[in-house]
Amino acid sequence: MGQALDQRVVDAAAEWVWVPPDAEEFSGPEYRLTVYPERVSVQWSATSRPVAELIAEIRERARSTGKLVLRWWVNGRTVPPETATALEEHGFRQVETVEVLARSLDDADELRAILDVPQDVIVRPADDPASIRLAGEIDAEVFGGSPPTPRQLADEIAIAAKAVATGNYPIRRYLAYLDDKPIGSAGYSLAGNALRLWGAGVLPAAQGRGAYRALLLARCLDGIDQGGTLALVKGRVTTSAPVLRRAGFLAYGTERCFQEPNI
């Protein structure tokens, strides 16, 4: 892909943080902290202090929010390199590993051929309130989280209404159907010409039927139509990453999430 594109992927991955309308943020010289409705998350950290000091400071800040769960993301840009070891020594445990993968969006026909989506799987945009709610519910069922909050839903519905009116989609959800039944959901966000692909999940009973590939293709084609030139995914190592590699995505490192419950 070339050195310039390598750096572009690294920068785009570092800038990618989901901040819903009902979240709060603190960003300082040593870390970025996001307070979600259900947890607190350290998006990145870089310090010259002993890591134990930073952990104590962030724990105190997290406790002040009233949340019960603290998460801390570690990747190749985390400083110091022994941050992960320090977190484990202070009671955190690793709960997730994602692989940063990317590919150029320069050949729609190649994508269609590689993904080879079965004809019985249909993908439709989730642009109206009912389908947006349904996509969020499927997402929660597949990944074991909570459905979107009322404020998150209202915000996404308003964005979708504006997008439909203008034809410009900075964010969009999709639903996959099999025999006219919704079986999967996925979304994307467009940041400049980087297409961020997120939340692709298929209900267990329908897995292995091509729905994931169908959702991937639909979003990439839409991204190309809107001027996207780079597709970026943070895929779970054991599930989506192998499919993405077969679709021509290349790996650019991993990100690990450490969690401390009951802070």
C-alpha cells in the first residue's frame, strides 16, 4: 500500500473515537477520557510519569462520574510500552482485542467479485426511525450491549433525515435480510475520505449465510459513491478480521481493551 498510506491508516485509526451525544469528554496532554452512559473509557494514554500515578488519577476521575466500569485502550502508540502490564498489575483484565485493518476503495468490481454475496441476502439502508431502532436492537443482541439510548436514537434519526434530504450521508446504518427477515446490521461514518466501518453483526441463527459480506459490500460501495478512498475497520480478531483479510484488507496493528469493573 505504500508508506504514505500506511501512515494515513495509523492516523485515521488514532482519530477514530465514538462519542455519542449523551457522552462527556476530557482530553488533556496525557490521556483522553470518554464518559459513556454505561462506562468510562480511556481512549489513549501517553505519559512520562509512572503509570501507577496515572492509573490512580484516572480511577479517581472515573469514580467521580458514578459509573461502575472503567475501560482502557492500549495500542502501539501508548506510552510507556509497559502500560498493559501495569494495568494488569492493578487489577485490570483484558476483555477485547481488535485488529486495525484497511484497504483502498479504488475498485468496486473487484470488491463485488471477492465478496461474492449470495443473491438471497438483501441489504437495505436503515434511514427511517423504525429501521434505525431495529438496527440498534440487533447490534445490542449480537454484541451483548445495550440498545441505543433515546438521545442517541433521536440524534441518529435527525442525522438520517437530513442525509436523505441532501443525499450526503456522514453516518448511515444498514440492515441485512434473509427471506425478508432482518438478520444483521452494520453502519459506517465518513470522516473526510476515510470510511469507518463499525457495528457489523449477524444474528447467530443466520451466521454463515453471507450477511456479513453483504453488509461489508453495501457500505464500501456507498462509500465509493460519496468519495471515500480508504475503508477502515477495527475488527475482532476471532470473528470479523478473517473475513476482512479475505476481502483484501491489510492489518496495521492491534488495539487491546483492559477493563476494571466496580471502580
